[in-house]
Amino acid sequence: MYLLYSLAIIGYAAALVPRLLYQAVRHGKYVGTLGERWGRLPADLNPDGAPSIWIHAVSVGEVLATRALIPALRERYPEHRLLLSTTTETGRSVATSVDALDGVFYFPVDLASVVGRVLDQVRPVLLVMVDTELWPNLLAQCARRGVSTLLVNGRVSDRSFPRYRLVRPFFRRVLANLSLCCAQSDESGRRLVALGVPEDRVMVTGNLKFDTLPVPESRASWMPQGVLRVFRITPGRTVVMAASTHPGEEAVVLDAFARIQQRDPGALLVVAPRHPERFSEVVALATRRGFDTMRRSALPLDREPRAAVVVLDTVGELATALQIATVVFLGGSLVPTGGHNLLEPAAWGKPVVFGPHMQNFAEITELFLANRAARQVGSADALESALSDLLGDPVQRAALGAAARALVDANRGATDRTLDAVAALVTPPGDADTGRVMPFGIR
């Protein structure tokens, strides 16, 4: 099975060549990254061959999920190098700003020879995979070398669970190489067990993203406020934030905003496309619709935007920019993409509206809807009505936002529980003789 899997990886890589060449020429993507992706890492990544903790976070969301965990690992394991790999360029861009890391590199192609070369250089005592990043050859190589492997913030979505079950015999062998799994919820924990993880290797620690979210009263120290310097919003001005939008959603949002603007001519729409290569496309779309449109990167400092529509054409600033929103539409939910995480607007106490396609975050969505902490619409046609209702009712907005923030505050603490799991695999300095025993199992 591993041979067939490796042959499939090689075939898939060959099939991707035309697309990669197009993306490199058209958008400048992947240029200069292929060496690392094939296991040729910079010599200065781990020049002394010191033992390390390798964290893999595929993209921006996963990197941001580690914001509380990485500094805690640095404090607890100062003698280990902390190295982080990403798959996407945007993820790497965010990761390079994390001070506690000793190095960042691109995740290698999952072939035994390639990942073996990376393991030789990185020399991890622990591999930490964020969310559900499970690579068969890498896990097998770690098992052969005695490298502990830990899945953190693990989740198995409604969409992915049936796919995993189709290849369960092979997947069971892959999962057997995991040392421990930290699941976000009881349901994800049960699904991991159903897919083949031994029950005594699964523990429910909660969602790390709750711990990375800002506490509004201390926001000045949470992260750089540069983006807020270009959004000096006059008190009372309506700001509609369309976060992490996908193709097909911007047009719907612009149509809804046009009707909102008829009633509130001073309203501002901030659109944050999910993928950077679409920034120019969305700017052109808004301009064709007749809106006075600007890019965030072109806004002057310390002045209020005079445009009707601003496209957030930067990476890593959305979480901070959400502070200015009156109401937030969460993208990826009007089209069958699976939605995005609604925790960041919730942490700021913002009322959130999303569409019917939230299957990738089904458990969090159900939690928020059950506690009347978010609003879901069944179709694109209902979006404008929902936004207008909230914009016209400050009491409803405040209630929705307060319930959302209360849920965030009630669910913090996953970082400490995850650190306990790490300590079961890598003994912190001075703890070798404590005799601490970790209670495993779903709880």
C-alpha cells in the first residue's frame, strides 16, 4: 500500500507540473520553493544538528492556531530548536514573524527519500502536526527512527470523515504510527478512534484557536496595530466586513452592500478575499460595479478611508481589522467551500452572519447557533436582509456579539492541556524524575 501511495504522489506531482508552471509565470507562486519542497533545506536551519521540535502548520489558519502554543514550547523546552514547516507561501509569510521560532521551511513532498533527508537535518525528537495533517511516509519514517509524533488541534470534519473511511485499512496503518492525538472535540476524538487510532492514544484537549484569540481589553499588546492606522473610523460609521471570501461571494456581497448604501450612504465595505492571487480580481469587480474602491495597501496612515469599498490586500491583518466591523459576513459559506472559522470575529464580540455551507466547522457552528451567538442564512438572497436587520437593530447586534465573546472566553485552556500531552512525549528539563503519568483516553 505504501508503494502504491508513493507512486500516486509521484503521478500527482507530474500532473501538477503544467499548473505549477502557470502559477509561477502568472502569479509568481512557488518560485524558489521547489528545493525545500524536495528536501533541500538551508544549511543554517539546524547547523549544529541539535535536537528539535518540528511543528507542521499547513497555512495561515494553522500557523495562527499555534500562536499560544509556540511561545509555551519555547519556554518549556529552551534546549530544543523550534522549527516550523508550512505548505503555502502565505503560511510561511506569517510564520516568519513568530519570534519564538528558530527556523521556517516548506513542507517536503511525502516520499520516503525526501522526508528522510529532512529528518536527517531537522533531527526532531517530536513532530507536531496541526489540525489533521497526516502524511503516511513521514509518519512511517518517524516511527522507524523513534521520533514521537503528536497530532494537535485534531479534527475530522463531516466532509473528510467518509473519505477517510473509504481507505480505512490503509489509514489504520498510518494512524498506528501516531504517538498521541489531541482532538478538538469529543466527536472528532470518536472519529479518530473509528478510523483506527487506539483509544488510549486519543485525548480531547479543545481548540487551540480559542487561546490565540485576543482579549479585547488587552488588544494593544496582542499584535501590531498597523492595519488600524489606515482604518481611523468615525464613531457611528457603518462598517460591513466580508471575511475570507471566495469566487461567487464578492458579487453577492457587493449587491447587498449597494442596497445597504442606499439607506446609509456613508457605509464602508471591507472585503478580504481568502486567496491573495484574487486581490486584483476583486478590486476590478468592485470598480466595475461602480463603487469607489481602494486597496488597503494604498490607504494613507491615520486618516479615515473615503472609499466605499476597501479590499484588504494584505496577509495576516484580517484578525486585527475585524475590530472596526459593525457586522461580519464570513466567507466560504455561500458557496460549497465548507466555511471558515468564526472564532476571530467572535473574540471581538462582533455579530457574525454566514451561509449554509459550514460543514468544515460543523461543531463550532452548531455551538454558536445553539447559544444564539451567530446568525445563519440559507441562501445568497437572504444575506442582504440579515445584514440589514442587524445594522438596523443595535440591541440585536450587541446581544449576538456578547454571546459570541462569552463562548470564546468559556472555551479557552486548550494550550495547557496540549502541553501536558507534549510532556508525555518529551520530558521538560527538571521533570525527569517527577513520575508524572498522563491520563489518556477520550474525556
